[in-house]
Amino acid sequence: MSDTRTRSHHPGRTIAIIAAMLMVLLGLTVLVWRLNLGLPGEIISLTIGATKAILVAWYFMNVRRAPATIRLAVLAGYFWLALLLLGTASDYLTRYR
């Protein structure tokens, strides 16, 4: 009988590809920071950060193999985070005008 606790759900190649993608996205984040693009740079950085969070949740937290209720909870969490960021951005953009 095989022990499922010792087996990995991800082959090594998939983990390496996702880790490489995360490192590339990290490099893009640093590049955007170094270019100092202002508001577009902030939007690009938030998009890159959201992409990294989705990759981590989908592959390393096994959301793709989770039941539908867990996926719905994760989706609701990201939706709520988007609403909070949108509210913060609208407050920031309209405060000193």
C-alpha cells in the first residue's frame, strides 16, 4: 500500500516552471519599480502581484484540485480584495483634487 502523505501532488517539472515564472514576475516588479512610472507603474505592479498570488494559490495551495466550495471561497476572497483595492485607489485619486 502506498503512503499518499509522502507523494507530491506536483511533478518536479511543474514546480520548477512555476518557480521560474514567479522569479520572472519578481524581476518585472523590480524593473517597474526602477523605471518609476508613476500611476501606470502602480497598476502594473498590482497586476503582477495579483498574478503571483493566483499562481501560488492555484499550484502550491492546490486550489485546482479543491472542491467547488473551496474554489468559490478563494474567488470570493480575490473579488473582495479587488473591491478593497478599487476603493483605496478611488480614494487616493480623488483626495487632493
